[in-house]
Amino acid sequence: MANVKCSIPKGTRDFLPIEMARRNYIFDTIRSVFRLFAFEPIETPALENLTTLMGKYGEEGDKLLFKVLNSGNFMEGVDFEQDYHKVAPHICDRGLRYDLTVPFARFVVQHRDQIALPFRRYQLQPVWRADRPQKGRYREFYQCDADIVGSDSLLNETELVQMVDTVFARLGAQVTIKINNRKVLAGIADLIGAPDKLTDITVAIDKLDKIGLDNVRAELQERGLDANQIVALDPVFALQGSATDKLAQLETLFVNTPVGKAGVDELKTLFAMIDRAGVENTVELDLTLARGLNYYTGAIFEVKSNQVSMGSICGGGRYDNLTGIFGMPGVSGVGISFGADRIYDVLTELDAFPPDLDTPATVMFINFGQAEQQACVEAAVLLRKQGIATLIYPDAAKMKKQMDFANRKQIPYVAFIGETELADGTVTLKNMADGSQQTLTPDQLSDLLK
């Protein structure tokens, strides 16, 4: 049999033990904050029906869906002379989930009799996108989502901002939380006489940071806006000052634009509540923030690192009728999603992970042979009952090999039970940092390591 080259698909990764320890540190931190704010856990399957996924993420999102071929004789009767869009439904009717929000909307409708509204859920699971792999962008990655459905209150948006602030404070990273409102964007589209071009406008201006103003104007022209409409956007791009200043200027612009005025009112209320909440990270109004997902209807959020050049590491927003697509209209929701993989890259660049994550055990017992090994097992039972991570080297190998292993694993203590200790019922403990040793009873050992 020919040798097979070991490889994995582009945009995916293997994770070594230290990488998993650091990822779990992120997951555990986010999960602890979700629980602090009384969110409940759920899970949904990796595969969803394409009828659930398609048409929910905009034109670009639909292109990035991974579609899964049907099993069995799925090609029988398929005419491949037709174009892809006609053939595709015959050969694939399922896809890997693109995010956790649309499956959550499906979940709410399907389990409406088993949950109480308002329902606060959190979910930590992988998602897949057929994107071009690059730094900070993967085809398989984890999202950590928290959503509230069944409530229109802006208190929910405030608490999501507080959660973002708490998570990054615990992780030791400084961020800027950018906020806008989809109603404000709709008001801008109305203001320039292009209400039917809202999606085109939002998709284009969402790229402002990446491609610059001139290229945004060029894309708007390509998307069908005329020169007067594009020029009419300039006052929006030119707004300066604090959130309060920008909202005051928008209020003047939206005197005859009800939807825009509604968005301004929501933002004024939200920023006032955030101010009272004592959020420590920077919170700013960014009127170019659009987030290209079609289902957002109110507040939209994006979080960026202040210390590392990286795309958004967290985002979300209000979606007023996503469940209506699945037959349950009138249920408002709002959510936030933490991009664990990008957060990992930020913390790696900042060297912000706790140093003890590199250590699989607090203490390792040296193995001298069968009789001594049994005494090590008994001592390890006592330590593990006290929550002390304990390792027994599995083989009676040469001392140098065992000590080298402890050093490589950065285990801070090594314990010896040799002939003398076996006779005395004691353990000799060596501190690997300074080389000091002391002989202890098993109870004394447990107390010291705790």
C-alpha cells in the first residue's frame, strides 16, 4: 500500500495539548460569564436542512455555505446539463451550519412548548464557512453565542455589552465595542431616496475599514446607486464627535424619516443605559458598521481588539422576526457571538494566557518499581481527592528519563517513594524550580500542594 501524505483541509487545524488548554481557558471564561448573567446551555446539530440555512445570510453568506451531498443513489435522474442552481437541490439538501443564530431560531420554533419566554440561551459549538483561509479566518471555527428571545427590552442589549466587557476584562484584553442600529441604516437609505437599496448600501459601507471610502463609493455605483445618492451619503461619513454628538446630528437629518428617528431613539436609550452600567472598555457609535447579515433589524454590535491588528472578534445584534421564517412570527431576539479562534490569536500575540496552563500536573511521582508504584498509587488517590492534578510515571525507567519528562512538561514538583520512604510511610518532594527537597507524610504532602 502506498504511503499517504498526512494533511488536513485548508482552513482547518489540529490542536496540541497546550493549544487545547488555552482554548478551554477561553471557553471556560466565556461560559462562566454566560452563566453569571443567567443564560442556559443548549446544542444543535452540525448538519441543518438547507431550507433552514439558505437565504438567511445575504448573497455572500449563501455562497459560503458548505453543502453536503445526499447519501444513496442521489444522482439518479439528475440532468447535469442544467446549471448548478437547478441541479443542487437534487444532490444536496443539507449543509454545515454557517452560524449558531439561525439554527437557534429553528430550535426555538421546534421546541416552543418546552422553553419559557423570554429564553436566554448560550451555545459553544463549531461552525463552517467555505471562505478563503487567511490570518484570523478559518473554514472551521468555534462560536460562543448568547441570545435572548421573547423580549423587546433594550436592557437585553445593555447586558450583552456588559457581558462583552466582563469577558475581555477577565481575559486581560482591551477592546472597543462598536454599536450601530439597522433602523439608522434604513433611515439613511430613505434619506438619500434609495430605500430599495438598503442591502446594497449596508454591504458596501460595512467594508469601509477594509477598502476605504473611494472604493466604497465605487462599489455603491456598481450596485446601482446614482451619483446624487452616493454624494448624499457624505454627511453621514463626515459625522464627528461623541455618540451623543453624532446622534444629535442624525436626529436633525431624520426629522422627516420615521425609521431613522426610531433607530436614533433606541441608540440614545441604549448608550444612556451602558453609561449607567459602568462599562470599562471603550464603547463607540460607528455609523459605518452594518454587519452584512440580512436578519438584523435593530442594534448591531462589533468588537475589535485595541492591541492587535485583527478583524472583529465578537459581533451580534437584534433580529425582530427571525423565528417568523419558521412559522413563529412576532418573537424578537438579540444576541452576541464571541469568535473563540480570533480571541485565541489575540491572546497569543499579547502573551496573555496564564502560565500554569502549560502544566498538565502539579506533581509527578517517580516510578522505582512494583512495590513503590503501589505506594505511589495510594498517595495519588489522596492528592486527587483534594483536587490536585497528579501524574505517576507509568514505567520504572531510568531516573534521568523520568526527570527529563517532568522538566519537559514543566511539572513544578516531583515526588519520590523509594525504599526508605516506603519503610517510613513518607514521601520526598522536590521543588523543580529551586531544587529544594523535603520529606513529608502523605497528609502533609496534600496540605502543602493545596
